[in-house]
Amino acid sequence: MRNSLAALGLAAIATQPALGYDGLVAKQSFDYPGAFTTVGGAAIKQVKVGYETLGKLDAAGTNAILIPHFFSGNSHFAGRYKAEDKAPGYWDAIVGPGKPLDTDKYFLISVDSLCNINTKDGVTVTTGPASTDPDTGKPYAMRFPEVQIHDFVTIQKALLDKLGVKKLHAVMGASMGSLQSYEWAATYPAMVERLVAVIPAAQVDAYGIERVRHWGDIIKLDPAWKHGDYYGGPEPMDGLVMAFKVLSLDTLSPEWGDAAFGRRWADPAKDPAKSYDNQYAVEAAADASAMARAKMTDADNLICLARANELFTVGGKDSLEEGLKAIKAKTLLLPSHNDHLLFPEATRHVRDLLQAQGTKVEYQELAGPMGHVNGVVGMAQTADTLTKFLAE
């Protein structure tokens, strides 16, 4: 996934600079103890998720920073699995000795989500519709129980308990990672000392629900989807490719298109005005990026993960104000100035509500042409603010 970023998660035709953590990282796996019961009361007999760590947990278990990932991401936030990997983890630019997420000071941890879409990348570990149902020996498909952001937090908490984490120096995530970060701060206010919400949402509103729902609905239009029972046969690749094209555009801004492509033709010799088959450069690049992402993705997992985002309200409260009341952590809000998916106006409203209840809040808007994706590829600009906030 590393350079094609998809959002409530992130998708972009962009390259993350290889700056920051200069080392290798290993994927580890965690088996949830016993059967897992979802927020909705459904039981999943076996749950396994992947995770990655950098740095060392101190003796008191209080220097940990949890980094929940965005919609199309996984726990690979920094470093490389192999020295020859073309690109590092998505926040590599702010991770490492002397960086804001200083691996000499902090124990950094991130966990693959349930229903993670990257089931074919060879490294992501997740339980979801593509997993085998132990009762049938076949993939769950759309019979997999509906899961929510709170379920992700519950599994992360069990892993942190096993690792000996007593306090979270901070919880810090982008997009869907911010949903998990807010939920952590609301569910475990005595454990979370700092909250960093990047390109955030404390609640998915009606507009966001409909935007996210489109991604899954597009897949369902593909005849190969077969109501989710496509395993062992042709997969709904046409639907997945189109879903990623829509998802990607949802997370970007007009400034990105102008800066990266303008109105250039994909082939200088093929005028788009001469044939429907002739493309603009932006079209050809979007097609290639979407196809690459689709090949690494399970369609049912994407649909279920989108649903988890739709259902999110902080603290499980329908009222945003009521949900935020449980949050006591010092908070840093980092929306993107030109985000067309999770609008900065909504984050300013959250800032005002937190301040009104007496929670200490800092606020900085991310600059850059990438819209929502500024929260991944543009994080280096927050270095001074983030370093100071984590040190306070």
C-alpha cells in the first residue's frame, strides 16, 4: 500500500518521502483470548490481528503511544520490512530518534484493524469476511458480524494489557485512526493522557455516512460480487477498481489535480478530443492506482470496514456534545485546511465543545494541496507543534 493512500482512510497518487526512522520493523500477531463479543453482541470465535512496535516500553509501562491507522492503511506506520522496500511506513517522516515520535523516548505501537482491506499484501493480519469461519471451514463472507470502531479499541486494549502498557502517553491517529483515538480517550479517560486527532472526525455525520456508503455500494453493482459469496471464483474487480477511484477523489482536493496533472494528456500523441479511448494524464494515473489497490484488497472486507466507519459516534453517544464529555486528555487537533471529506469546520466545532467543557485543546490546520491526504503525506509540517505537545 505504502505510496497509494486511501482514506477515511486515504487514497492518492502521491509519494511519501523516505525520511525519519532508519531501521527495519517486523509484523507480529496477536490472538484475542477466547471468543470476542462485538458491541452488537455477536460472537467471533477466533480473532487474530497484526501489530508493529518501535522503541521500548519503560518499566512503569507509561511511555507508550498508540497509533491507530486510517481506512485503507494497516499498522505499518514507519520503517521498512526489508532494506530493499521501495517506501517506508506512512508516517516515517515524523518517527525516529530526534523526531516528534522519538523512538528513544516512546514505545510506539499500531494494530491492524478488524476487516482490514489489505488481505492480499502478504503482511497484514486481520479477521474479517475473508477469514475462515471455524464452524463451516469456509470464508465468512457477508455473514461476518457487523463490527464497530469500539470493537477495534477493545482488541487494542487487550493487546496493550498483554504487553504491559499501563498508561498511554498519547493516542494518535489519522482519519479512521482519529475515530479510534477519540474512542480511546472517551472509553479510557484515566489511561489516555494525550489525544492527537489528525484529519479527524469525532462523529460521522449524515453527509459522511452517504459518502462512505458509496464505496461499498459501487462494489455491489459488480455482478461478480454475488452478495459477497465470490470466494473461490472471479472477484468483483471492476467494482473494486471503481470504488477506489471514487474513494481516492473523495480524499483529494482540486489543488492536487492542478499541481500534479493539470489538463495534460496521458499520451502526448493522443488527443482526448479525438477518441473516447484517449485519456488525460489524471485519468490514466487514477486507473493505474485504483487497479494496484484493488489487487491487494478484499471486497467484502472493504464493505464491512466502511460500515464500521458509518456507525461511529464518539463514546457511542448520538449527541456529539455528550460523547465528548468523557474526554479528559490534553488534545491536539490537526485537520487539513482543504479537506473535502472530513471538513475542518467540523473539527473547529469539536474544539469549541472541548474548550467549553474545560478540556485543554490545541488546534493547527495542515497546509498542502492534497486535501484529506495532507494528514499523511504532510505531517512533517507539524514537527515543532507535535514535539512540544508530547513533551508538555
